[in-house]
Amino acid sequence: MNAHSQSPQRWHPIVKDGELKIYRDGCNRMVVLNRPRNGNALTTAMVTRLTNFFLESARDTTISRIVVTAEGRFFCTGMDLGKSTTAVNQGKDVSSKEFRMFVDLFEAIQNSPQVTIAVISGPCYAGGIGLAFSCDIRLAVATASVTLSEVKLGLCPAIISQYLVREWGTAFTREAMLSGRTISMSELKAIGAVHGIATDAASLQYLTASYLTNLRSCAPKASAMCKGAVRTAYTTSDQKDKNLVIKEIFMSMMEDGSESSIGIKNFQTKRRRLDWDSYYGSKPQSKL
């Protein structure tokens, strides 16, 4: 994805070299996988840096949205399976370390208070699919696809399975895992797992820019509450525990000085859309 394309955003590089590039534009951040010659396969260093990026961003209240995308033909082909990098046949300690590494990454993305957007710029496999579907929102180019080919290699997409069941549904996920077939973006959009499709790379940049602009009208703390409510509904089985979390969210949004008091006041005065980026940009913010 070209960070310097013509769009409402003006992306400024924070880290412009190496396997991960990071850009900022106001309340937006964008992280770009940058191993195009290797299909953007994930190295241990990349996974660690991605995890740290999301954990650090979670503590930064100046960030409202995070975009994950990639350079080159592929979005991400998963973990690097080179002879010197795979954990297969390397013993339980190595396997446990890799398991924990990926669990930590996907949990960091899932638990991010920011709205996370995967911009799927090409085919993705294995852990690359997990990267996309642990995010909140997915925008894609029409030619992109996902392939759960693990079963053909004697593997199972175990770590990412919970995210796929959540986003795709049980029956669809089971068939995709057992067949190892290639799945199109239009098929995923039909089940609500992809939220926007563009015809080509330039159109995908425009779609992403438009989506980010529209999200400026969505309050960041309220967005985090929405994520928490959905996560609670999905992960918490006990109804009493659900009610406790939902009550906490409800009471928080009703507090004096909350975003709701600002948004409702804006609505009552019949003003046009409230730009939350501009609102928070005019106030001192904490960067923890």
C-alpha cells in the first residue's frame, strides 16, 4: 500500500525501513509488512515487533485506528517455513515458544482498544489469515484470497481457528480447514467476514482512505466499549458475568464528562457530524 497516495490522509513515516514499516496520520497508525520477496512471511522478529507495536499502541490514547497491510503481491503467507526457521521437529520447548508467540500477537490485536483494520492487498495463508481475521474490519482487493492449506502439509490451523470460527462461523470454517481450498473475497464478503472490496490496488487505497475518514465520526472510547461488549458476548458463557461487564460499560458511558455527554449535546444543538479526531486534537491527551 502506497503511503504517499492521493488521499485525505497524509501518512508520515515513523519506521520506514526493515521488515515492518510504520506510518502515522493524526489519530491513525499504519503498519506495513515489508518482506515482499518472501511473500511477507512472518519471521520471529516480525511477530515480536508486531506484538509490541499493538501493546504499546493500546496505551497511547492519541491513537484511534490501526491499519495493517503489506507491500508486494501477497498480504502474508504465514510463518516462515524455511529449514532454519520452522518449529517442526525442533522439540517441545521450541514448539511451545512459537505457540505462545502467535497467541500473544493475535490476543494483542484482538484486545486492542483501537479499531483495527486489515487491508488485504493480496493472497494470504496460515498466520497471515490469523493476522487479518483477528482485526475488527477487513477491506480487500478483489483478487486477494485466503487458503487454509495447512491440512495438505499435515498441519492444522489450530492457533487461528478460534478467530475463524468467530468471524466465519463454524460450518464455513470447518469446510475451509478440511478442504484446504482457496476462498475468494467475494465469498467472505457474502458471509460478512470481509466488509469492503475494491477492484484494484488504487481503488483499495481509496476505499481505505474513505473508511478511515468516516470513522472520524465514531467516538474512540465508545468504539472500545463496543469492542468490549462484543468480546464479552463471544467469550463469556455465564450470563451473570456478562451482565456485570455490560453494566460496567453502560455506567461508564453514562458518566458526567463521558463521550456520550459530548455527543448528545452536539446532537441536541442540531450540529452536523462531530469530528472526534478534531475534538480530541484540541485537547491535551495522555500518552502512557
